[in-house]
Amino acid sequence: MKYNITALIIFITISLNGQWSNTFSHDIKCVHAKTENDNFLFNPEYNWQSKFLFDYDVTSYVLDLHVSDTSTFVSGNVSINAVALIDIDTFAFELVPEQQISNILVNGDLVTNFYRENDNVIMPIPLIEAGGVIEARIYYEGKPSGGGFFTGVTTDYSAAWDKHVTWTLSEPFSAKQWFPVKQDLQDKADSAILNFTTSSTNMVGSEGLLKNVVDLGNGKKRYEWKTNYPIDYYLISFAVADYADYSIYAHPQQMNGDSLLIQSFLYNNPDNVDAKKESISKTSDIMDVFCDLFNLYPFFNEKYGHCETQLGGGMEHQTMSTMGNFSFHLIAHELGHMWFGDHVTCATWSDIWINEGFATYSDYLANEFILGNESAKAFITKAQDHAMNENAGSVYVPESEIYPGNEWRIFNGRLSYDKGASIIHMLRHEIQNDQIFFDILKGFMNEYGGGTATGEDFKTVAEEISGIDLYTFFNQWYYGQGFPIYSYRYWQNEEKTLFISSTQTTSSGHTSLFEMLMDYRINFSDGTDTLVRLKQTDNLNVFSLNLEKDVSNIIVDPEAWTMEQVSEISSVQETDPNKTFFTIGPNPTTNEISVYFSNNNHKTKLEVYSVKGNILIKEQASGRNKTLNTSNLKPGIYTIVGRSETGIFKRAFVKI
């Protein structure tokens, strides 16, 4: 038998002057709708980009390229169609030097005096007034260096299916490796035409709808794709191989009986296609769930699909993800990106959480609603454990850490993915209302769909819909570092009132307190149990619960809603004088240990003793807490003794 205690919870809150770091700036740039008066237009996104890139707004890309399944060499031409945001007489785009330019036409006029500054191509042009149309067509060919993640274009071979394959991966800075581009997250193209010519034995997958396949009569075919949805530069892609088209359909309820194409390009081998059919069929189930939770699939007028490659993972290219395998988790993650990452894209790489944290949580939701609660709990527990593998690091990526060569900081699996998903899960728990939580996700899609957003933008939407002030939550979990570490002591009096002394320390000095709603399962001696929720508001809280039964033990966070470590949970006698006067943490410790007091009106003499009884530290304390420097202590066991008018109190700790 189970029963819930809600109205009988009495909070005894002990404020301890615990503060969080306030070193980040709330003045975070967000450009949802570009205007000619936006000062951000005149500043490069990053210091390796030309300032002239930000003088125009891209309206569309038109790619007409020759590609191969055995080489990263590309050739052809690309048109950048744009509108001038100011009067401009200089035009720029990004393209690596390995791509040799033969001709550039701007509004039909040949440009002969272009020059390069690193990966920027810059050219003087006749004056174009603000609002004027620009068409820059660039003819080029070349083979970019490298291969693999973050290198633009990769070619590889599948020994299992005897297929060569070439694919692109432009995120975050590598679109310039294979086509002329403006790499600005906040400047989505309104549409794209994507034409690829290859051997007639191959097929080429890309974004939008396949409008035509033209047999050129010379052993070549041109695959003509087009998307009419806003698209960020790094979500444009191609994958080329000897493919077979395996298509199925989803039928989201929101489409009122219409079908949604799910088109997968798989290595052209009947055994391979048969082996992947069952996995791909899950895409339809996941699509239905996400349409219910997030709103209708944002690109429903076109398709969703996959291109099979040798990529070690997946990449959420808009409407056609590039896949290295077809596991349930990867399918769910990349499909989740169609909402979080593609439809709404992070406005800066600092806010990659918008993409990766939410895609990872989308995988969790697919587990919850399709595979069941136990699978979902295992998923989020693994994510939380991974997030706590190290003590520091923020989900928000500081701008100083964003540069070519440091891409794995942006795509840090522990922080951007697993901690990112874990804090979304905790936010859902803080809200305590799934209808409101999913209304927030839908509201976020409605507000920023087709554009870009920051973590602050999501916070604003969440606050408006939930009515909850989330400043502290984001300060601690999004911008802050580390995680909480709890130590618990509990006891009952003769009236069966349960007292829980909850001491929170943290893994990182950057964030000294995490205010959070915690779940506790209280098990009784008669075999029954109940679940209570208590708000940790300070480093030391003492809670009292009016019960009618004897408590046998307490389980912290039984359903894995929150991310924390528990260093101790112990039952003490009701007559123990040490219960609530002070607690300590972290324990074990290294260079310092904090003493947390249960009231502000005291004068306490603190002494630290060795196991031999020698006094090593003496300090006077008053107020809510006192920090003792333990850096000079050798590793071992020590005792803190507090002497005040109310008595003598002791706590043991370990120095490591």
C-alpha cells in the first residue's frame, strides 16, 4: 500500500548564505529577426571571419556540383543570393584555399580583382544600396584536406557491403571546406536548390524533395533537390554512394490522414536493406510521439530521411540525417534535432544546448513513450552519471572556448549532451506539471521556429508559460558548474515526527549551492512507503514530517529526476546533540571544509583535532557558515569540535 504526504510537510529552513557564481553576463545577443538597424550586423561572428560577411542577408543557396563516392574532390558552381543590409561596395564569402576559384560573377558582372584573407574571399563590387539584390556565382574546384568529423567532406569504404561512400559534415565551421558560404548561425537561407552530378551507378541524398533525376547520357546523372524551408548553412549536405531508396510513411495525427514520407538511402544490397527495415520502421513511431510532444514535424511538406554512411554516429542534416548506424537511440536523437537544432537552431555555438541537450532529451522521451519507464530511467541515469564523471564545466560554452580546433568543447558529450539533457529533465521535475512542460516546448517551437534562439530565449518562454522565475535555476545549472553532493541524517521523536537534516555541498567552487526540488521515498517498518518532495533552499536544511509509522530507511531520488551524489545517509538517535547544531562538507575534502550552522545567534570556538588529539586548527565562528583551510593537513581522519554556550558538538571528516 502507498500513500502520499503533501499537506503535512513542515519546512524548517536554515539559511546559510550559500551563493552561486554570478560571473556570466545576462546581456546575451539574440537575433531572431534581422533588421538593417541591428548593430550586430557590422561585427564578425568570430575573429577569423571578415566583417564584410555581415553586410548582407542570405536568401538562398544554389549548388550545382559534381561529386564522387570515392573522392572528396568537388567541382562546379554555387550561387549565393542575398539582400544588402547596408550600402555595400565590398562583398565577401568563406571558402578554403584548397578550393581553387576560376570565376566569380556578381549580378552578372565578372569579378577579376578578388583576394583572399585566410579562408575569406573578398572583392570590391559596384555599389549596391541597402535593400538591393545580390547574386554571387562562384565557379571552383578542389579537394579539401583531412576527413572525418569537422573536416567538411569525407570518403570511406564499407567492407561489409562493398560500397564506397562520400558525405559532408559541415558543423560547426566546415561548410567552407566544400562550398562558398556565409557561416553565420543567425542568417538562415530562406531556401536552397541542391543539384549534384555523379556516376549513373550512384545516388545522391540531400535536403528537401528530390525534384528530378536527369540522365545526362554520358554515364552521369544529376540529382536535383530543393528545400523551401529556412535552413542554416551547416545543415546543407550531400551523401553519395550506390544507394537503394527504401521509403516508408508516417501518419501523424496532426496531418489529418495525410502521409509523411520517410525516405532512406541505404547501401544497394538486398541483404543490407532487409537488415535495416525493422530499425527504420521505428522512425514512424518516434515521429508520431515527437509530433504529439513538440508540434507537427516542421518540414512536413517535404520529407524526413536518412543517408547511410560510415560516419561514426549521426548528423542532423535538415530533412535527411547522415547516419553511421540505425540504432533506436541514434534514430531518435537525429529525428529530435529536426525540431531542436534545425527548425530552431542555436543562435550562437555557446548555446549548443538548444541543439544537443534537447536532442538527447528527445531520445529520452522516445524511450519513455515507446520503450517504457524502465528503459527511460536507465537512459537518464546513465546520462546523469556521465555528467558527474568530472566535477566542473558548464553546459553554456564560454565564447573564449569557441574556435576551430576546439570543436569537441562545443560537442562535449558530458556537458552539451548528457548534462544538457539532465537539466531539462530537472526542469520538468521543478515544474511538476507535464502539460505545462510540454506546452513550453511547443511554445518555444511556435516562437522561434524557422529561426535561432539562445538558452536565455528558452528560459524566457519557460517563465512566461509556467509562471516560475527560472533565474536561479539557469544560473546554477546552465551557466554554473558541477553538481550537488548530499549528506543526510534523520531521526524520529516519540510522536513519530520525522526530521531530515540535509547538507548540500557541491563538486565545484564555481557554484556553491543548487536550489532544487528533491524526491524522497520513505520506507516504513510495516513494508509500506510514501514519496515526499522537499525543496533544498540552503546548504543546510532541516525538514520535519508528521508521520504515523516507524521509518526503516529513506531512498533519495528514487525515480532519477535529479542529478546529485549522496555521500552519506544515516539514522541517528533522537537524543544525539550533534543532529542539527552544525554539519560539514564536503567530506571527504581536500583544501578546505565548510561548517554550516543551524542558527545565526551563536559564538562558537572551532578546533580541528588529529587522531592523536593534537589541536591543528583554531577558529572563531558566528553566523551561518565558516570555511576552514585544510590544505596544510596531511591525508587522514580528523575531528572538528565546536564549543558554544549550548554545548560541545563534534563531526569527523577525511582529508584526501
